Amino acid sequence: MAAALVSSAATAWWLSADDGLDYVNDYASHEPLRVVGYPSTGTLHLTQQIVWRLADGSEGSLATMATSDGSGAEARSTAANWVRTFREGAQGPVTAEFHGKGEVRQSVVLYFGRTRQVKQFRLRLDGNGGADGWRVLMRETDPQEAAASPTWAPASPGATLPPAVP
């Protein structure tokens, strides 16, 4: 009985300490993210959070994920543009294609299956020496710029990546 209590307490501590319960609830209430390429743990986690916040229409939560490169007003405006443009697509199947190694920065292309939209964004470690963790560049205050598909990305995921090594 004591072991069960310790185990339950440890699990409860882990979930609350790491926002694990929120993650579990988010994961259960959204479609799983399909992944192409080679994300780091941090870039994968942030990308998943971005897609979930888009799907939920959570502009404020999305804006808090912005890098320190821009102002709070730019982040809020970009978040509003992204939610307005990609919310419907984020509620369906989404594939994230990761480009680059993801050591300090990574480019991600989202393919929204429901709406056939494509969105590219850049992630990087933020703060002094990356102390603030992974963040997304959010400086697309013009709605047309925010909704634009990348000109270099293929129409479907996986076409630009080299084949996996067996």
C-alpha cells in the first residue's frame, strides 16, 4: 500500500511539475502529428504545441511561444493571423516536415491535410545561450504574409528529404 501511495505521489508530482497532465489532455483531444525529417525533442514538442494552439484558437498561448526577436504586439498579431488562417486545417490531420539538424535552429513546414494549406516557420533556441528553450519566430503581422505558402517547399511532405539510411 505504501509503495502504491509513493508511486501515485511521484506520478502526480511529475505530471504537475512538467505540465504532463496538460500534455496528456492535449494529446487525447487532438489528432496525432505526423512527422517527417529529424526533429530534436525540443523542436518536436514546440511544433506539437503550435499545432494544438492553432487548432484550439488559442492566440494568447501561441503568442507566448514567440522568440525574443520581435515585440509582444508582433507576436500577438502574428498569432491572430495564424489562428485565423490555419485553425480549420490544424483541427484535422497535420504533417510536420523538419529541415536541418535542430541543434540551435530548425525550419518546419506544416502540411494541413484537411485544407491543403502549407505553412513554414522557423524555430530557434532563445535567450542567453538558449536558456529560454525553443521558441518560434513570430513577426508576420501582415495577414497575406502569414498565410503565404513557402515557395521552396514541395506540395506534399517528404519530397525534399533524402531517403532514410537502413
